Amino acid sequence: MKRKKRKIHYSTSTVGYQNLLELALKIPSLKDLTGEMKNSHTEFIDSFYDEEFKKMLDLKDKSNVDVINNSNLSKDYFYAVYQGKRKPSRNKTIQLCFGLGLSGEEASLFLKKMGHNEFYLRNERDLVIFAALTKGETLLSTEEFLYDNGYETITKE
């Protein structure tokens, strides 16, 4: 007895994802992909991370000093990210989420826009951080909870 082919469903939550999926499926070789990727550069989520950061800073109406103080990042590091000279790691982006005062849902979307994995709530550490952001906890109190309960801290780097 022959099995029916099942149609595979891909997540299309990211704007432009379907276009990129079609591109990847129809491209004859990797060499051809390079040129097409250059034509589609605006579809990639981490292409303009400094602009995403500036948008969120404006949206949350936070001063640079407040974000620096609440995220426990150095002034030099903050401005390197702000000017697009450095792309923050996932943990540094989470620190920025605390500095910006984002909720858990806002932080998850911000992580995605900054080119990182969203919070995966089946991961205990991610759940703790998500909950802390949702409840308005500080970075320091969240770090203490993570450390006291044996989880990797955010500022370990």
C-alpha cells in the first residue's frame, strides 16, 4: 500500500519568509543563491539590527543613560551597538531588553528582529527570563534568581 505524500507546512511568521523559502527551493545551485540573496537583503531579519534598536529606543522613550544603567552594559558597548559597529550577542540583547523595559513578548520579538532566537518557553532559563521581563523585574534580581537556582546567568560573557 502506497503512502500519501504529506504536504510540509513551514512557519511563515516572519515577513518575507515565504519568498525566501521559495527562493531556497527553486535555486539550482548555491552559486546562484549568492546573487539572489543580495537582491533580497531587506528580507533578512538581522540586516539592520542597529535600526531596530534605535526604533525600540524611540518607541520606549528611554534615554541612552537609562538603558545603559538598567542593562549593565558599558557606555562604549552601548554606543557601538547604537552606531551599528557591534552586533550584540543574544545575552547582550537580553540585557538591552531589561534596559529598555520590554515585556516578555516585546523582548521575544526584539530578539528575533536582532537576529537571535526568540524565547523558547520550554527552556527553563528562557522561561525564567521571559517571566522576569513580564513582571518588570530588574536585570540584577533576575541574575540573582538565575544564579541561585543553578541557571546560566545573562551577564556571564
